[in-house]
Amino acid sequence: MRIFSTLLAFTMVFFTSCFPASAIDINSEFSSKKIESIHYSFTPNSLEDAQQSNLQQWQSLNNKPLNLGLETRPVWIKFQLNNYLNKPTEPILSLDNPLLKNVYLYHFMGEKQLKSEHLGDALPLSNRAIKSESLLVKLTLPANSETTVYLNVNNNAGIGLRVPLTLWQQDALLAHKSMLNLHYGLLIGFIFSLAISSLVLFAFSRKHYFAYAGVITLMLSLFLAYLGGFGFRYAPPSIAALQQLMLPILLMLITVLFLPLQRHVCIPIKSNLVKGQTIITTLYALVIVLIGLLPTPSVALFAILSIPVILSYHVVTTLFYLRKNPTSPNKSLLMALGFFLIVVIHFSVALTGLYTVTRSSLILTFAASLSCSFCLSYTVIKLFILQRDEQVTTQQALIAKSAAQDALLNERIELQERTRHELENQVDERTFELQVTLRELEDKNRELEQLNMEDALTGVKNRRFFDKKIIMEIRRSRREQTPLSIIMLDIDKFKAINDTYGHLTGDQVIRAVCDVIKQQLKRPLDEVARYGGEEFVVLLPNTNNQGALAIAEQIRCAIEKNTVSVAGTTIKYTISAGVYTHIADDVHNPEIFTERADKALYLAKQHGRNQVVNFPISQ
């Protein structure tokens, strides 16, 4: 029997090594690709061990992302990238699980190490190379190269060792993230609005079931935010250690809060079943208070084992209440419990690695969370309306028994009806206001994207736009072998203008300089940007040195003739300029253009201002 087991293990290892995971190919049609063909191993203790270990000792995974369940051991992952392009490229590797504690990446081309980086949710956002809630790494792939990536992933907190990988072209990732964040924001925003609506109704009505429903819905929105990594983005760095515990703790708290909500929604019935539910849930709440005493890996295991049991008890007692009193609030509460149970089961199955979790499968979690929130809101609103109706019915019965109090009771009924309609109108108005606010937020986001590229004072492009634009033009200059010229301009003695006439006048001078510069630029490809303060930069693609000097001199002369009038005072001002022209040969060093043009500008300042100096500077 032992010989048979040994032979079986050897056969599995042999066939695994005979069918290695395929490499990721990058060609001209590459936009994005999921990395689902990898090798992984728990054996290596260091990078050197991982490089020197025999591939037959590694396990192969094909056509599905890596999900090792509640595994707490560090795992090494290895895959190959083939760049078939004739130029270097810089794709971005995305680890689509933001809740990984520590990830160490090593990128090699042969024996040469191209990159090493540390990331994970244990690392504060300010310390990440790419400031994103997702775990992103920019890779540099030389032209026509074969490179190997090693990942050492340690998620010993015990909330699932799931490592889905995707390789993105940068523009495709930006478009994908924008659309994903929009949808995520709309979903969480809608659930959050339901929570706020319930809490507002609690403030108006003082009905505690509104508060319980609002808190449960609010925790659901936080759960989805942490699931997508957004909780870490806005949480203080001091609580980074709690990141791994937030998801199971939120689910356990929601499970406990369903008990008091059930007590307010359902009519109390004395039963041993109900009494047992109260005792078990109270003990469970005490365990949550002391959850910090448990080891971190045990929290997730405890949550996925205990929450379905407590929730099932809630479902059974709700069915018991529903059988005794089949009202709409009881039915919708049962539906809310069912949807939340789907969320918990899906989360538990994902953690244990029983099936492959993809982004599309997470839609089930989002849909169930949204349905649970909607059912909770419907439950408490319907209960409030029924209670109001019962109050009205009781008052009408009292009117029939006491004719002497008809006028007073009718007045009370009218008042209560008016109050109910006002409350319903308030709910409709707030729902409408939330919808309008969401639309306004979408419009503002689009406006902000445009404003991020423009200088607010002058209306010309800003430094951020220029930094991106010059990289594009340097690549074009190198590709087409055409000269690229840059002019750095600075207003002479601008501090004296500010000190003498004030900052508002200084702002007018800056705007006037921008207007003059724009008038001198005739071609659509020529760009002017505010580089900083009173300094400007003009980007002239496909322009030789003589042409750039001529344009700089035209700008200088036009500004020298221009004036600004403030309160009857005419202000004259001049500029100094530095010019640099070159056919780009290094696309990785765009700063050489601005540095050399700035040196020429500095020399113009040193030799009397109001002049144009060319780089290289003549002796």
C-alpha cells in the first residue's frame, strides 16, 4: 500500500511537470489578460530557494485563479511573461484581492533582477508605489524579452489565501478602474442612502426598528466597501491591523443585530424556541466583545462556522412568527434574512476555497446585499405604516363608542393622516434628493477630470497635463526623428509686482502673459502650460531651434509691449525665456528637456532679464 501511494504521488508530480503553466504573451493586440496558468509551492523559504528549486516540486494551476482557502502558510507563485513587441512596455500587474496582508514581488530577466516591491494591506496607502485601494505593480518588460515573476504571498490572518492575477495595459486598467469605481460607488452609495434614510426616519419617529435597520444597512455598505478595498483607502493607518478582521466582525455584528430588529417587527410569542434564540444570541454577542482575545486566523474560521448557525436560528424563529402572524413586515424580514444568509454562505465558500471566485461571481454578493438592504427598508417602513394604520383604526373605534368625543377624535385622525402623508412625502423627497445628488456627483466627477488638466487661474493646461504631454511628444520625437523644442518662461521681478500692487494684480499679470503666449502659438499641436507660480512652459513638437527661438522672441516682444491697467495705474512687465531643442533619444528621461531649458532661463535671469537664451549656452 505504501509503495502504491509513493508511485501515485510520483506520477502526479511527473504529469504536473510535463504540462507546465503557459507563459503570458504580450503583443500588439494586448490590452488585458487574466493570469490563470501559474506554478505555486509552499516549500521555498527564500527567493534563492524559489529560484533554485526544481519545477517538478511546484504545483501547476491552469485556467483558474489561485484560491487556497483558509491556508495560513506563505505561498510562492511563479509565472512567465513574454514581450513580443519591438519596444519596451510597462504593463501593470493587478492582484484582484485587496485583502492580502503581505506580498513580495520579484521580477527577473534571466539572472538580472528588474524589480522588487513590497505591497499588501499591511502597508499604508502612503507607502505604496501606486496609490490605489487595489494591489497594483508596474512592471517594465524589455523589448523582445522573456521574464519571470515570483510572488511570495503571506496572508496568515486567515481570511482566505485567494490570489487572482490580471495583467493590464495602463490605459485599459484606467478605463476599467473608472467604470468599476463608478458602479461600486453607485451600489454602495445606494445602500448607504437607504441606511441614512432609516436613521433619519428614526430621528423623526423615535421608532427603534428604524435605527436597527439603518445600522444593519450601514454595516452592509461597510462590508462591501472593505470587500473592494475601499475601507482601507479611507481608514487611518493606525488601524491597519484590523483590516483582516473587519469583514468577519461586520458579518457577526449584523447577525447579532437581527435579533432586536426581529423583536420589534414580530409580535412577541412565548416559546422555548424564542427563549433559546435569545440566550444563544446574547452569548454570541459576548463572544464578539471578546473576539480580540482569539488568534487572528481563528476569527475568520469562527465566523464562517458560527454565523450560518445563528442566522439559521433567526430564520427558523421568523418562520415561527410568520406562521402565527403572516404580515408583510414578517415576510420581508424573512426575505432579508435569506438574502443575508446568501451573502454569508457565498463569503464562507469563497474563504474556504471550495470553488473559484471571480469578479462576476461577486455580483451575487452585491445583488444579495442590495436586496437585503431593500427588504430591511421595506420591512420597517411597512411596519411603521401598519402601526399608524392600527392607531387610526383604534381611534376610529373609540369615536364610534363615544359620540361626545367625535369632533376631537376626528381632529386627531386628520392630524395623524396628515402626519403620515407628510412622512411619506418626506421619504419621497429625500429619495428624490438622493437621486439628484448622485446625478450631480457624476457631473462633478466629469468636471473634476477636466479641471485636473487645467490651471484654475489662467485656463491653460497645468503641470500635470504637461508632465504627461512631454512624455508623449518625446516618444513621437524619437519615433519620427523630429526635433522637439521647449521654451521655459518666467515673469521678471514678479515678486516686486506682487509686493507693490498686491496678489490680485499679480494674478492679472499672469493671465495677461498667458493670453499673449496663446496668441503667438499658431499650430494646434503647440501647447502652453503653467509650470508653477509665474513660470510657464511652451511645448513645440517638430520645431527646430531657429523656429523655437523666433517664437520665444515674438512672445518676449509682445509681452514687453503689453501692459496691465489696474485702478488707473499702467503696469509694464517683461519675461525671460530659455530654449532647448533636441531629437529625443531617451524616453525614460523627460526631465532633460525641462532642466536644460531651465538652465538657459536661469542664465537669462542672471544677465539682465527680458531676453531669450538658447541651450547649449554660448560662452
